Amino acid sequence: MAVVGYVRDDEYWPEFSTVVVRDGVMAGDDEYVCPPKALDEGGLRIGFGTIGRAGAGWMQLVCTSGPQRVILEVHDQRPPPVGAEWAEAFETPYRSGSASVGLTHMTDGWAQQAVSLPSGEKYRVQVSHRWLQAGGGEWRLRWWPQHRERPPRWLRRANTAERNLKPSQLAADAFAVAAWSPAHEIACTVDQLAQRLLAAPDQTAEAITHAADREWLTFDEALPAGSTIVLRVPDGAEVADPDALLRRRLKRAGCGPGTTVSPVDPGPPDRRNLIGGLSYLMPSQDSQNETPPQSPDEY
């Protein structure tokens, strides 16, 4: 199991409402390919869910006030389960055109400093979060290759006093499940979706209605808990002609064809846990011996 960590703290990551992750700069290529609408960050004006949401080349995580410490890990297979020390967690697919990811304050363009991912385009990310006693929070993002994309699944919910489940945020979670399903639609019951979201059925039904009222999702059945409904992202499967992909030139200084993705200097050893750049994290003996859990069930 190969692991690389990328850590930022308050020196580089001040108080923001979201942690922003982007694909790394692509060496020799300064063009951007528009993703499917369902996976495009700016395609639909909805939020980033109760914890976070991801798409093609981007992820945003919802955080409270205070500095945020972020660790990016890259694995060659499914990592161990989330430990009890983390307050909340979820998994989501992530598509990368550059096979690299990094943190940025920007909500557009590429990450200038990034870690490399295993070759490919499709990945899954395990996101864990906890609040720190000194204020702010800590995040751990674990990437690994995924050949078959499965919808997001929430693994742990925080106490409602810390992270309130608002209808609009839970509706964005429901949208993410549909957006990451084949053809950007999913057939399920309210109870099944509630299990995936780790939410109560009545909250889930309210979230579906909220998403439908704002045209984030459509469905064609009533919402009794036992009935199967089909949730669809409107025009979510619409993609540019593969023979004439819609492209735009990336117009950011320093992102020309000669740009390469490279780690930054992690600094002296006594600062490696405090910030700032790329740190290399070795897996523990226990984690090497653990058997990866089976893939989550599907519906």
C-alpha cells in the first residue's frame, strides 16, 4: 500500500467556509474538457451537501470557522475502515483528468501543487472529518483507484448539534447519489436512499422534495417509503460530442504547456507535522496487515 500525505494548517489555510480540492496542473496540456453537467461544479447552482461533494476534477468540503488541517493520502487499494476517532465520514467517486490532486483557494482552474494518483481516471475518496478542541477541524482524504463507479455513501454522521441536517444540504447529498449513478439516475426506495445517506426516511423524503422543487432532481412516483422511485438529474447525461469535445483554454499565469506537477519542499523535519507541503506518510504495520473490507452493497 503506497501512501502520500499532503498537509496544510492555519499558516496556509485560514478560515474558509469550504476546503477546495482540484485536479493538479496537467504537464504539456493547458486545455480543460467540460465534464458531464451532473458532475460539473458550476453546472447546477446547488450546495456541497452536509459534508462535501465531488465531481469531475473537483471536490469541496463544508467546514465551520477556524483553521482546517487537511491530509491527502493516496492508496493503491481500498484503505482500512474509518476509525472511531473521526466524527463523520463519507465516500464518493472522483474523476481526475490529470491523475493528480491538490488543495487550492480557487474555485476554478487547477491546483498548482499536487500529489500524483495511480494512473487512470476513476477514483474513490474516503473523507473523514473531526473538530479540534483548539478550534477548526481536521480532514483526511484517501484516494484509491475504482474501475466501476458507485454512488456516494455516508459512513458516519456527526451529532446533529455539531452538523445540522438541513433539507437543502441533504438534498445536495441526494443529488450526488443520482449524479454518480449510471446515466445520472438511480432507482431506489426512500428507505434505501435514507440508509445510504445515514438519514431518517422523513428527512430523506423532505430532501427529495426540496431537490425536485428546485429542479435539481426529477422523479415520477409518489414518495411512500416502500415504493421504488427513479431519481434523475435533469439533462445530466448530456455530454459534448466525443469527436468534438468542448474545450477552453486555461488562462492562468504559470500554467503553460511546460508546467509540471511536483511536490513542494516539506521543510525541516520539526515542521513536517505543522504544514505546508508534501509529507510522505508510511502505513503502519497494522494497516499493512488489515484485510480491506468488501465493497459497499449497491442498489
